Amino acid sequence: ALWWNAPPSRSPSGIVMSQDVKLPPRFRPPSALTWVLLVAFGAVFIQGLIASELSPDRLIRGANNLVRFLGQALPPDFSRSQGIASGMLETLNIAIVGVTFGCLLSIPLALLSARNTSPNLVVRTLSRFFIAVSRTVPDLIWALIFVVTVGLGPLAGVLAIIMDTIGFAGRFYSERFEEVQKGPSEALTATGAGRMSVILGAILPESFASMTATSLFSVEKAIRSAVTLGLVGAGGIGVELSTAMRLFRYDDAAAIILVILVAVIGFEQLSSSIRKRLI
């Protein structure tokens, strides 16, 4: 299609007719708001480059340090395999227990947040606010808060995973509840069923597959989070990894990293196969 202004043509009666053709969207100049956003992004990007102190000299020194680290980390030292296995088991326990409680608590919160299941606007707003706060605060911050309140150990990690899971799963659960087909719910309502009967008989069964997939994603996310939570004293194999790095036992750290990698990949494969069966 022509995107320039075509020359005028004459009608059979001799009247000049305009054949102006509008430019397609890809050739139209950006709006003023677009220019403002582009300039703002460019300014923030340049400021970030300056703040990061990026330089060829630092990159070269970093590459040399990485080579030195790999030289000291390889081959991995599995002499402390019993302690590593114990820490990994504790990490899995933290993730599974935290996600289980988090998902169970997410269901009522999601029902109170969804438009088609919430009793009123005030309840929906409060529940959405709680889910938003749980999702917005990073899991490391939750871990630090619970380390201060309940002390060091796995309990702080479990509580941090619960809050993080509520923010993650609660949002997706509520969105899935709002997307369910209205037919089954209306059919139950027409028979005289109450709100709870509609939820248990129509909304939850239709959402079960999606909720299960979201819960499995939550476990994958929690395992990775539980590793980092140990770095701030919330238990798990992260404590072992932090200790090995502080003591410059890089071969021990490499063994711990390999165990974490195998555990995460293994559970991701298991989770993927379960989701395929559900679909």
C-alpha cells in the first residue's frame, strides 16, 4: 500500500479529487509522551551505567578472579557429603512445608479477592492489599523480619516461604477464579445452591488443574528461594554455602552448588511431567 500522498486525480467531470492516503502507524512520528518516556529511559539507563562503574579494567580483573575461583573450586570436594545432604534435605523441607501452608492460605484469600466470589468491595480490597504486600516485599526481606522475630533456623525460612507463596499463588488463584465459565455456577445458583456450594461445586473443580500447575511452580520457586534464605540465617543448605564461601573453601562450595543444581533441575523435570499429565 502507498504511504505517501498520491497526486490528485480528475473525475470524469473534470473536478480535481484528492487522493491523500494516511500514513500507516509504523511511519507516523511518535507522540510527545513516547518521546518523554524514551528520553527518561535513556537517562536512567545512562545513569545506571555510570553508577555501575563499568570499565574494561574491572571486567578484565573480574575475569581473572573468576578463573582463579574456578581453579580453586574444581574438582568439587564431596568429603562433607553427609552435611551437604542434611542441608539439602532441610532446604526441601522448608520449601515444601512453606508452599503447602502458603497455598492453603492462598485459596481463601483468592476467593475473597476474586470479583465473582468476594462478598463485598471492602473485603475484596483488603484481601487484594494483603496479597499485594506479600508479593511486593522480597522473600529475603521476609526472612530477615522472621529471623528477628522467631530467631535463626528453619522456622524463619518456612514463614518467609509462606508469605512469598501467598503473594505468588494468591494472585494467580484469584485470576483463575474470575476466568471460570459462568454456566456451571449459574446452573447451581438456579437450583437454590448457596455461595459456598457454588464455590465447592463449580468454581474450585474447574480451577483445580490451573491451581495445581501454579502450586508446582510455587514449589520450584520456593526451592530456589530457600537456598538464598539460608544466606541470612533462615536454615537450609544456604547456611552451608555461606560458610564455605566465607572460609574460602571453594571446592566445598562447588560441591554444594552442584547438589543444589541437581535438586532444582530434578524437581523441575518432575513438576513439568506432572503438569503435562494434568493438561
